[in-house]
Amino acid sequence: MKMPEKMKKTLTVLLAVCLIVIAIPQAIVLDATAAVTGQPSSYSSEYNSGQRDVVCTTLNGTSASSYYTGSYTYENLSELSSGSLKSSLATLMKSTHKKISSYDDCHYEADRTDCENEDGRVSLIYTSYSATMSQWNGWNREHVWPQSLGGDNTSGGGADLHHIRPSDAGVNSSRGNKKYGEAGSGAKEKYGSNPAVGVLGGTYSSTYFEPLDNVKGDVARICLYVHVRWGSDWGASSITSVFQSVDVLLEWCELDPVDTWEMGRNEVVQDIQGNRNVFIDYPEYAWLIFGEEVPEDMITPSGKASGGNAGAGSGGSEEDPTEKPTTPPTEQETESGSGSGSVTPGASSEVTLSFADKAQRTSFSSTSQVWQQNGITFTNNKSNSSNAVADYINPVRCYKGSTVLVERERILKIVFNCNSESYANDLVSSLSGYSNVVKNGSDVTVSFASPVDEISFTCSAQIRMDSIVATCATGGSSEETEKPTEAPTEAPTEKPTEAPTEAPTEAPTEAPTEPPTESGESAEATLSFANTAQRTEYSTTKQVWEQNGVTLTNDKGKSTSNIGNYSNPVRLYANSSVTVAFDNMTKIVFTCASSSYATALVNSTKNVSGATVSSSGSTVTVEFSTPVNEFTFTCSAQVRVNSLAVTYVIPKTEEFKIKSAKLELSQDISVIYTAIIPDSYTDHRMVFEFCGSEYTVYGTSNGDGTYAFKFDKVLPQCMGDNIKATLYATANGKEVSACINSYSVRKYCENQLAQTTDAQLIKLLSDLLVYGAAAQTYNGYNTDSLVTDGLDLSPSTFKTLDASVSKKAVIGTKVEGLSWKSAGLMFDNAIAMYAKLSAADLDGLQVKISIGNRAETYNVSDLQKDSDGYYILYFRNILATEFDSTVTAVFLRNGVQVGQTMTYSVNSYVYTAQNSSNTLLANLMQATYNYGASVYEYSLNH
């Protein structure tokens, strides 16, 4: 089936509507070498029957219950100090560790400990890819606690089944011995290379490796096991030798709870070697061995985290009886009073800041955290504390040496609701600089003779607080020399203390498929100062707020007052320079905190050229005769603003859309989209979404005002999956988008089969879908919904291949220390060949691989070394029309050919596999070959 040179072109089939790019759920890797046969197991335990990502809420059967008896029950162990608990857990896991596994055991037992659905496949850590035992030349044994940071890798801790996991060779190599931690900005993504080709396995920097969220808990609990079980016996005395920090380790334990698969693995390993990983059964111990309190809302197999953990601290209750009132007054009510609207001298009100959840936390790092609610700002700075600020809530932790600052205008009294009476005692000691301090149980009250705007102290010991209640004088800020002379005549247009959950006037972030083409249409965009979530820059001399594309900049200018750390409302001080920016504004409506502030704003803005200013109660309207992009004024007096709304003109929109798409079948299955993008638009890109993941592609110009975006990761088993393509660009400084509906290869084929009478196209589409269904079945991917279901197809009959032209060969004179070991095929988005070779000397070595009139030369850096010492090279340049063509591989030494030549082909592999006892493999190979034959035949006449 050789193809004439002039017909060696990429087969392109036009789509009527768009297709979808798919992220890679799994790749198919087939190996032409013999399968690795495992040793027969002498153990009775069933295979791991758990399921990934199904949270485990119960301890497993009699195995766990009989393991934790006597002094080793949770009730007894949790009463111990952190050091004694760690020692007792070590004794338990060591004394029950009856069989020390060999390093080979960690390989041969993998299809039991790490299996999926008892089918002999193993789940590779990091990628969660399902590999076969025969792919052992690709996956290898991963020391989750790196051997280079522990001890000998073939005995003791280095061969403990609890911490040896199957792993993709490429991901394992990038993981190396880096610490586990937050990879941070600039981190690189690591995708699998063999066998989990193209499957994301995590991110890494020069210092840290960060696995995906669904295995972070597994990694943390395995490292805890090694740390406690082996300790100094295997160089695992310090948990921070493998983890960025204890805080990160605990955060990962909580983020990724134990699933039934992890519990099932614990069961199987116990049956093999006798002991269990206690941190899988009781994740609570992770916190207790470090002297930390177990998070109350964490789901664990034992259930001990909820409902009060013995020895873990009392924790806060869901309902705080000290929090008054149930619905705190808004700041508008606090400052202006209620009823008649008059200000009553000496009046006061209560406001509360609760640490019940992170909704109130506006800033967090290991050295500082800031909480804000109802006008109260609580700042906890690490200062001289030896502990990092932990990511805890309810109660909040303030460590010894930390500096605490509480800010709120005109505080008369503040009540700290501590988590226990002992913490209240420590708070009293920390507040020794204040005269009127009273403790009542777990509450500590500080009173002041006259209003203050802040209270600060340094913690003498760790203090835990559930909430703060401040009693504040009403009638104006302590910064003001005069009280407002007029109360608001109307309520604010939005609650100052609650950011809107939806902004109906928000400038669209996604352009409609057919954007408006007529100018003059108007829309609104709002900016609220309800909380600091909208504040993008802050200092005592400048603050910037942004929301829905609207920007307000407040520069101190000549003001003698520093810019306060306030929101709801925002303060614009006398002599400050204020700029509101948004394109094509025709009107700005300011909602002030009171009518007196509105009057001050009118006086500040009325003389700005080109603006007409009016007011009604607490609102001020500024209108422009022609659209403007900025409005700047200087405050004549202090102005307080709750929110503002701009009305703007929608400019005429140039055509910006996805025009068409086509399916390209060459060495891979690709989707190529054509988009119309105006010359003035920049940073254009297309984002493809699938199953919660996304892939960004940048386009190339077609020279006619359109751009092509190619996505080449379409897997055959995912032809029935829906994806979405969204086109993004920047226009006039703002991001715009054009989105098209979800579609699929299956839907395209279905439509074409219903319309075309072209026999060759019908055959091609049928064979393409049968190929996809065979890939689904072989790979166990979404088999309840095969891409061929419900379609009346007439796929090709598989022809008998001729053995004389379907044979792998190694010819020529062998050079000592340089030889071809084997070859095979790899199936993911492309059908590729891999060659395995042995090379004692890499100096000046190259490999040249050719097919037809194309050739590629690979250097030593392109070789990947497997666990057996062989090198593997991938050749991804086989077209769908070239399944009968011979691939030739030769060695070059300093540019000169040496040693043997190896030839191979897709035909050769198919010929070997067509009568395989593995029916799924035989079916997939036949479907693959039929697909290639159909592509070839179609290309001859189209």
C-alpha cells in the first residue's frame, strides 16, 4: 500500500461546525516485547477493591479494629503528649511489621496493592494512569520518601510496600529528590513520558515538586508513615527534609482526604507485611504528633475529627453565644444611627468579627494574616514568633511573639472571645499595657475612657480566639473635627457590608457570538467598596480599587492625613486626588455614605471641565457631554463613598469570532480552528476545555485576517467526549472572548454520515469511529457509552497481512556495546514507534530514524533511560497513510553510520498482534489498521 509522493499529503476533512479539544484522560501504550511475569503470590488477601476519589468514611472491617487494641486505641493514644504519641505509633508499626519486603516484592505485588478493578492494571502515582504489568519497562518503583534522603533503596525502609509506589518513569525523573511543596509561580508542568504519555503528573520548580491535588494526601500520609515508622533507622528523622513545611504537609492531608482505594491498599499491604499505615486509618494523628489541633470539619475514616477529639483541644462551636447581635448592623447604620436619622451624642453599637470561616480573611501568608468584617480589621503579624502563621480558622491562632492589631473607628470596648479559659489567661498577660482589662471565663474585655481607633499587643504565649465583639461610639469618625450636619435622606443603593454576589451591570468578560455592530448602545459597570477584595493596591499614600473594569485611584496628594485602611465606605481625604477610569463613560453615579458627604463631593467635582454635576440625597451624578475615559478631581473635604456606577457607550465592535473548524488526520488526530481577528486585537489565543482541565493554544496567521489554532491532542478513545473552544484577545486594553458551542468528533461523523453519498468518506468515517470504540474498550475508558453506540456503521473487513512484508528486522554487523534491543508502538493522540537500544558509550552517539523521504536525527539528550539500563527513543512522525511503510533506524557516531540497522512498521506490529490471545489488543490493532487503510484510500481520490 505504498503511496505516490504527490499524494503524501495531510488528509483534511472540513467540519460543518466546531469540534472540541480534549485534555488527556489516559494514553494507550502498547509494547512489542514480552510481558514481565510476576511471581506467584503466597498471600490470601484480595486485590485492592477500593475506588479512587471516593472518600472513605469508615475503618475497614476486622483488620483495623483488631489492630488498634489495648493501649493502642484512639481514645488512649490521643491522650498522650505529641512526643509520647509519636513514640507509641512507631512501636505499634514496628512490632507488627512481620515481613520485611524485598525490593522485587515492590514490583511483583503492585498488581495487588496498586491495582484498579482487580484487572491486573496498576495505578501510577502522580499521574493516576492505569498501566499494565507488561509495561514494566516504562513504569518503575517510586520511593515516595526519596532514597537519596533516606537509606539503602533495596532493603528496610527502601523496600517498604507502604512507601514504594508504581510511577511513570518520566514524572519520577523530574520529581527526583525535590521536596514536596508549593511549586509557586513560574513552575513547570510535568507530563508523563512512558507509559503515561501526555498525562499531567504535577508541577515542579528547582526546589519543590507539587503533585496533583488528588494524590497530595496520599503523599503526605506516606511520608508521615516513613518518618514515624523508620525515623533514624532509615534516615527519616526530619519530616522537613522531604516537605516544604509541616503546615504544607497538614494542609495536603486535609485537602485530599483518604479514599477507599487508599484504605484498600492499606489492607492489602497489611496482609503482606503485617503492619498498617496508621495515618490512613487515623489522619487525626498527623496533627496530634505535631501538637496541633485537629480540624473539626475534616472527614476521616475513624470520624474522630468531628464531634470533639480527645486530646485535640476543644475547638469552637458552630453557634457562638457571645456574638451579638445575630445580624450585625451595617456600617451605614453604625455611623448614622436609625429611626429619625439624627445623631445621638454618646450612642453606641456593637459589631462582630468572627473567625468561623475564611470568607472574612482578606490576606494570608506564613508571616501575616488579615481578617475583616463589619468594619473591624484584625492583623496578626508573625514578628519574632518561631512558628509560621498557620492556615487555621475557628479559632484563629496567634503565636507567641506575634503582634496583633485590631482597628475599628471609635472603639469604646472590645471583647475577645477566646477558645478556652487558659488562652484567656494568656491574653490578659499580653494586654498588660492596658489598664481596664477584665477576664470572665474565656472572654477578655478591654474598656476605654474615650474612643480609640485601634488596640495592639504582643502575644506572651499562643492565643486562640473564636471572635471579637467591639462596642463603638456612633456619630462620626474620631478623625473628623466636625460631625455630619445632615443624616442621609435615603438608604444606600446597596448594602455597604455585603459585596454583591452578581453584578448585573458588569462589563461583559465574554463577547457574544455575534457582538453588537451599532455604536450608541449603553451599558453599566459598578465598583463597590464593600470589602477589600476589590482593592488591588494599598499604602498610606495611595490606594487603587478595581471591579468590572472600573478603576478608582485615590492619591494622598497634599492631604495631611494618611489614607486609612478602610472599606465600606472608602475614605477620600481632603486634598486627595481621585481618578475614575473606564472607556467611553457618559455618566458616573456616586453613592455616598451620607448627604453631607454628597455635598462635599459636589463641591469637589462641580468645576471640572466638561462635566455636569447634580445630587439627590446621598447620590451624586456626573454627566459628560462627550464620552471620556477618565474623570479626575481633587477633594475639597473628606468624602466617603459606598459604591459608584458608570454608564458607558459600547463602541462598534469589529468582527471577532471563530469562523470554522476542520478535522485533520495525519500523524495524529487534530482539530484546526479558523478565527477572524481584527489587526488591532492582541494576545489572541484559544482555550480548549474538557472535564475541568484546559489547554491554551496560540494561533498562526493565514495572511488574510484569519488565524489558525491547532490542537493535536485528540485521543482516539475520546472521540465521543464534548469539549469547548473559546477565543480570547485583548481589545482596547480589555479582554474579549468569543465562545462556540460544545461539539465532538462523534457528532461530526454522525452528521456527515447522514448527509454524504461519498462511499469512501462513509467508509473512512465508519472506520474512524470503530477505531475510537476499540480504543475505548481496550483502555477501559467510558465503555458504557461507546462512540459507535446507536450508529449504523459498515466498517471494513480486516484483511490478512502478508508475513513476508510484515516483519521486524535487525540487519548488519553488530558493534560491541551498541545494539537494538526491541521496538514497539505507542498509541495516544499519535501512532508512534519507540525503539529500545543498548549503548555503553554515548559520546558522539546519534540515532537517525527515517520513513519515506523524511528523516529525523536524535541526540543523546533525546534518549530516556529506563530502570533496566536501556535507552528509549520515540518517533512520532508516522502518518495515518503510512501504516505499511517501513521505519528505518540507524546509529550514527560523530555523524558516521555504525552498527546495525533496525526496520519496523505499524504493519509489523499489527501482524504480530492480530492473532493475540488478548482479544482487546487484537481488535484494537485490526481497527487501527483499517482506519489507516481508509485514510490512504480516501487520500488517493480527494
